[in-house]
Amino acid sequence: MVIDVTLQVHRATATDQLADQLARLLATPLADPFAEEVVAVPAKGVERWLAQRLSHRLGAGPGRGDGVCAGVRFLNPHSLVALTLGLEDDDPWHPDRLAWAVLQAVDECLDEPWAAALAQHLGHRVEGVEGELRAARRYSVARRLAGLFSSYAAQRPALVGDWRRGGQGDGLGGEVAPDLRWQPPLWRHVLGLVDAEPPDVRLASVMARLRDGDDGLFLPGRLSVFGHTRLAATELELLQALGEHRDVHLWLPQASPAGWSVLAPEVASGPVLRRDDRSVRAIAHPLLAALGRDSRELQRSLAPVAVVDATSETSAEEVRHEIDRPPTLLELLQADVRANALPDAEQRAARVIAATDQSVQIHACHGAARQVDVLRDVITGLLEDDPTLEPRDILVMCPDIDAFAPLVHAGFGLGAPRAVTGEHSLPPGFADRAGAQQHPAPHHPAQGHPAQGHPAHGLRVRLADRGPRETNPLLELAAQLVVLAGGRLTASEVLDLARTEPVRVRFALDDDDLDRFGDWVDQVVIRWGLDEEHRADYQLSSFAQNTWRAGLDRVVVGAALDGVDRDHVGTVLALDDLDSGDIDLAGRLTELVDRLGATVRRLRACRGADEWAEALRDGVLGLADVRSSDAWQVTQLRRELSRIQGSAARETGTADLRLSDVATLLSAHLAGRATRANFRTGTLTVCTMTPMRSVPHRVVCLVGLDDGIFPRTTVPDGDDALARNPLTGERDPRSEDRQLLLDALMAARETVVITYTGADEHSGAERPPAVPLGEIIDAVQATASGPGAEAVVTRHPLQPYDTRNLGVPGDDGTSLRPDGRPFSYDPTALAGAQAALGERTLAQPLADVALPPSAQAAGADDVPLDQLIRFLLNPAQDFLRTRLGLLLPEVPEERAEGIPIELDGLQRWTVGDRLLRAVLAGRDLDELVRAEGWRGELPPGDSAVVSSPTSPRSSSTSRRPPGGWVAPEPRGGRRRRARSTSRSRCPTDVGWWAPSRA
């Protein structure tokens, strides 16, 4: 059906109202029974919620929610544009693909005069370390430029069109800044490398076909765009062209219908320069003015487009159901925003909010960890107070999900609900909704045995839209291998790799095996480097001491020899204290390092993206394995690497990649991407602020709104031509974050909970809230009067066991909860507070206490030899262990990472003592000297003399010969004796050295 040139705009203050209207529209079937409805959504979380909402409306019986959402294809705006342009699966102008062409263009143009600034930035023709460091930016610069070029084409296509025709304009009638004049010729060079229509030409041709009605697209006659607060210029142009021959509906959540009406004459002129936009002056409510710029600019962008306002009367004005209670503080705030009106002093005084009103809660905490502690207590309290509230009705959002994920894991346990024992574990009514067993509650909500944990541990919590490398250890291992390939392969780095779960599964390693590995590494003195070849980059190619190869040779020989008749093979000294049971373990360690070495060598030799992807895939799968339940991790690894491989192969295979380039590439591809799997699963959802921004929930919690963190403190890119003179409607991350906050505030149905760092966790100094949060606090206090509005911010103590958390009023006589009840539900915190308030017993000095005779010493005249040795080694530790029963934790010494250069006194004594004992046992001194040279504990060089154990002098020296360090040989060289200060000619009067090849 052909309709007039229009876009039909539907507005509502809540997305659930828009969803119900969309369901009524989709209930009318398309003319083609096999056609799919197409709905474009801004995020995966909105897609999941909208599909569930529609399933309760489409095909449902009267008064029932047993429908089904089928035959609906959900896309994001970029997918819809790509589908319209016929490039749904293969867009050459997507930043990930365009980066390869930009990289090749940059490499080919660095000698051009116009690229002098770019060449200087990348260290072109700069020698030495500085040049290498700058050249390491190649791919990151190319990917950033590809993102800028793609942004230009989407938001200001006139700019790239002018550049393509040989100009250097800014798309607004002027020219780009002089320091950006290198971008137009670089763009023209990129156009020559990409075998496709330029984006502005492609857009014009597609729009012409759409207007002619001969587009050849497999699109239905009805399209919907749902839930957006910003649309790029090209997206609006394509939607307008589609609207000439199709039914196109825009479903826009708008916080204030009154504000929309007031702005209509102000924005009628369409997009303007952002600095010239004065539409904010028409907005009366401070939150709309401060947080709603994206929505205002979208309305301005729609002004020149032929639209029909299809907003229904019931959605334009919020219909407040008749209730038998006064409105809450949140309801008043949302009503003022919808009406675009701030109450005057008289109206504010008439709105008295009781202290028990907890609809708006803002909690100032000491750091991120305390924010999670407070959050779980707030959620537990809400579930306890309202029997109808369920975990799926609560949404937790934070700006940085990866930073808060470990804290959420620790705070909520993230375990399946479990039955517990004891007098009390969960608040009344809490257990039934969490799926756990309920027990009678005593007087104090936190009462119970500390081992039972916090009641919130019984909740099912789902973390959504985390980065793939955070959820898939194989992808993290791939990134770790790239780092190792560019490093020295120190002992700690390889042991850390062995401790990762996939590597442990591959080589069947348990904790005891890993401890044994660490002991062997210390005993054979492995420091860094695979072998001599690997050390060539550090000018140590002739020195094999302290490498993994030298150390593992000692382990393998030690496993093969008994150490009695023979203790070395060639120049390899066997490691002591190995038996036949260690052969298998030594083999696994050797195989692990051998595979790692092969992977590192292969990665160092890679050049093209195809080689890198194959080497990483083979390296990860050779070093790691997963259990059958985690087989999806291998599939995801192959898919991610295939994406990199495919995008590079379609563009150019000539660009060489360095290790730093591959690290940047992996970081970009493995960044957080939301999937619909973890949203709306019936659990308490924790996610970032983007995917569920406007989805209504009864309780919305915002965590981590710290000053300096929110909104994003992104500095405008100095190379961004659009940022120099932005138009309204063009993207601004800080404005997006502010709009996210406003959408989340309006999506809360009953309660909004906000936490932020209000005090330094170390010094206790008060910290201000983020600027947008401060504006919310001011708006809340200007909305109503009374204790509920004036004391909206709750300041929490530093420690969870502080008595104020358990119901004891503070010094000012106020409690954390207005009703005086304890705030915390943590039995561990309660036990700590009770212990702190309990009776103190002064500790009696230990010297004044007469210890009874030990049971072992009673009636025994002899002391066991091992006990005597233990006492002489560490008298204080043995006393605490045997007489007081205290076992002190062993703190392992920090593992040395460098090659031995100089021996300290204890090391010299150890070597001398070992030599002395061997000589006294009848060993040949020449053999012992050679063995010490093979052991790896001595400094490198052609001489390393150590004094005898009885001599106070230190004659340990090391020098670096002109040709570099020389590896010691077992044969040749001379033996010298150090003169003793004693007249005795006993074997202790022995000095020694490590002979050189000379």
C-alpha cells in the first residue's frame, strides 16, 4: 500500500505504553502472510524486553498473557541501514573493515608532504626506541581514523562527499581546520583502495531507488523504529525515503510531553550548530534542561522531516490511577518532569514527604566495595518490606560492569539458592521468592550464624553485556599470548599462564602440581627467556644460563638419573630430589613450555592478519582445553578470530601487523558487546546503563555514579572534524550518558536507588557526587519539603560492622533507616559489632605467664633431631608453634626475575657450604667446580670467584667481556686457590671460579 510521504511518530513517557501501542499495530497482519515484521531497537536488552512484552499481547486471549511473539525481526539501526543499502552481512565501510584499508593507505602515504603530521606521529623515519614506540601505534591510529571516517559518512555525508570531489570542506560551507588538512587526501586514497561505491554516492543512489519505488528490498510494507533518543542524519534520510512507499513508525520515549509541545516552535528550523542552539531556554524543569539534550536534538532533527504525530491522548498525558495514598517523592518528581514544571515555594511547602518515604534513595559510600554492600542491604530490605516484589522486578545498572563484576560476585555470591540451617537466614517472605528455604526470623534481621552468609547470597543474579574476554578464558588466553610473545617470558609469567583454568585442564594440573612446578623453577634457577635464540633481541644470544630450556633440561635429566652413580649428562646437571613418580609431571611441564615456545616463535614470525589469526587459534587450542559443558568457549574463540581473519582478507592482505597492533586489534574486537541471552531471565539483572536504559522496572538501582567516572570523561578527539564545529543531532558521549540517567530515572515505577563514592575509603575525606547526580539531588529537594525530601542522601560508615549499620543511632541521633530498624542484614557484620561492643579483657603480657611443661618434653630427656633443627632454624617460629599452638602462614619470597649478577653473603655461603660438604665427602673439586657452573646460580662471565665459607672476604666478581656474556664451559680454564686467613690447610681453604670458553 502506498501512503503519503510521512513518518508516523508515536510518543509516550513510558516504553511500556509504546510497546502496548506497537502490539495493537502488529495485531493487524501484513498483506503478505509470509512477510516478517521489522522492528529496529537501540539495544539487545530492549529487544529482549520488547519481545516478552509483545508475547503477552499478540495472540493472547482476553484477560490472559498467553500469546506469542513470532514473525518479528528485530534489528538495530545500523542493521536496518545496512539492510536498506543491501549490505546486511558485508559492509565495506564498517569501521572494523575500513580499518584495514586505512592502515594500508597510511603506510603508502607517509612520505607525502601533506602527511607530515601523521608521519611524525607514527615515527616514520625515526630511528631507535622512539621510532619503534611510535610505529607501534599504526593499527590503533588506523582503527581510530576508520571510526572517524565512518562517523563522518553517517552523521555528515556532505563532508565526505566534498572530500571525494577534491575539496577540503567541513560539510557546512566552510573548510576543515588547517591542522586537519591531511584527512581529505587520506580519505581519497582510501577510496581508491576500497572496491565499492563511496558511502555518500551509495546513499544517494539507494535513496533515489527508494523514492522511485523500485528498490528490490525484501522489506515488508510496515517498519517500526522503537525506543531511540538519537538517530543519525543518514538514518533519518533513509527512513524518510522508505516512508514514501512503506508505512514507517517511530516509537519515541519522551520524558515530557509538555516539553515537546513547548519546544516545537523553537526547533522548527531544524539542525543548527550546537553552540547556536538556544532551545534549552524554553525548558522549565532543571532535569530536562540538564539531562535531556539528546531528546531535544532528536526533536530538532525531525523538524524538517515530513512526519505525522500519531501520539494518542492517553499516552501524551500520564494517567494516574486512583490510589488511596499520597504520591511518593519519586512520583512527584516524575510528574514535574512530564509537566515541564518546577513547583514554586508554596507548592513545595504543601508537598510534605514523610521520612519513611524511600522511593528515592541516594547513598554516599566509601568506595565501590561499600556501594555493593549497601546495595545488597537495600535490595534485601525492599524484598522484605514488599512481599509482591520479586528479583526480576529489580534492575541494577552501572557505568562500568567489568569493574563492578568481581564485587557483585563477592557481595551477592552468585550461587544457586540453597537451603540453610539455623534460627534465621533470610528475611520473612524473602526465601520463597529467591527459591531458598525460609526460617523464622528473630528480632534482629542480621541475627544468625556468620557462616550462613548474607541473605542476598540466596538471590539469583545475572551479569549481562560483559566483554567476551571477561567471560571466555580462551579469549583472555589469546590476548595473554600476544603479550607473552612481546615479552621476556619470565618465570612468573609462565607460571601464571600455567595456573589459568584452560591450561590446567589441558595438562591435568592440580594445586600440588603447580606448587611442585614453582619449586622446580626456583631450584633450577629459571629466570627468563626460552633459550639463547629467544634472548637474541637482548644481545644475550650466547648465554643460555637461567633460560627455560636450560632449566627444563635439568628437570628432565633429574627425572631420568638416580643421582648416585651419575648426576649429569654432558653439561646438564641433574636436579636433585626427583623420583620416578615425577617423570610424568616433568613431561607435562616440558610439553607445556615447548608448546608455549613454539607458539611464541610463530607469533613473532607472523605478519598478516590471516597468519596472526591462525597462529593464535592453534596456540590457544594447543595450550588449553575446556570441559564438555564449556565447549561454547572454543566455538566463540574460532568465531572471533575468523571475524578478524575475514575482515582483513576482504580488504587487503598486504599490511603487516606488529605485536602492538594485534594487541589493539584484539582489545577492540573483544570489548563488551551486549547479547540478549542475559537479559530478562527472571533473575536480578546487573548490566551497563545502555541496554536497559528505558525499560520499566519497579526498582531501578544505579551503582557507581562517581565524580570523574560518570558521565564519561572523554576528551573530544583532536582529529575529529565534526567535534570542531558540531551540529545538533551529532553524537556526544557525555550527553548520551546524561540522557541515560534521565531515562533510567523515568523508568523506575516505585523506587530508584543510587549509590556513589561520597567519601574516600582511605582518608575519609568527603567527596562530591557526580555533576548529574548533584543536579538530581537539587531537583529532588526542590520538588517537595519534609524530612523525606530534605534528607534524601544517606551517608554510610566505612565499615559494615559499624554499629550504625546495625540500628544504633549515630552521634547526631539519626539512624540509617528512618524507622530506626537496622540497615544491615549481614550476620558477619552483626557478630563483628557485638564483639566490638563486648567486654574487653586486657591481654596479660606473655612474659608473665608460666607455661606448663610440654607434653612431649614431660618425662623425656632427649630432643628429636628434627625438632632441634627446626628450633635452630627459627627459634621464635618454633616456640609459637610447639608451645603456643600458633601456626603462622608462610609468606613466599618474591621470585627473582633477573639473571644473577652478584651473589649476596647468604648465597656465597650456600655455594661454599655445598662445595665444602661435597669435598669432605670425597668428591673431586674440579668436577664440583664444573657442576656449580652448570647449576645456574652463579653470575655470568669468565670469572666468578667466591670465597671459602670461613673467609670473611668476598671475592665474587663478574665482568662483561667485549663480545657479550660468555656461557661457562665444563672443560678448560684454570683453577685458582684463594689464600686463607687461617694457617690451616684444611679443605675449607678453597676458592673457585666458573671457567670461560677461553
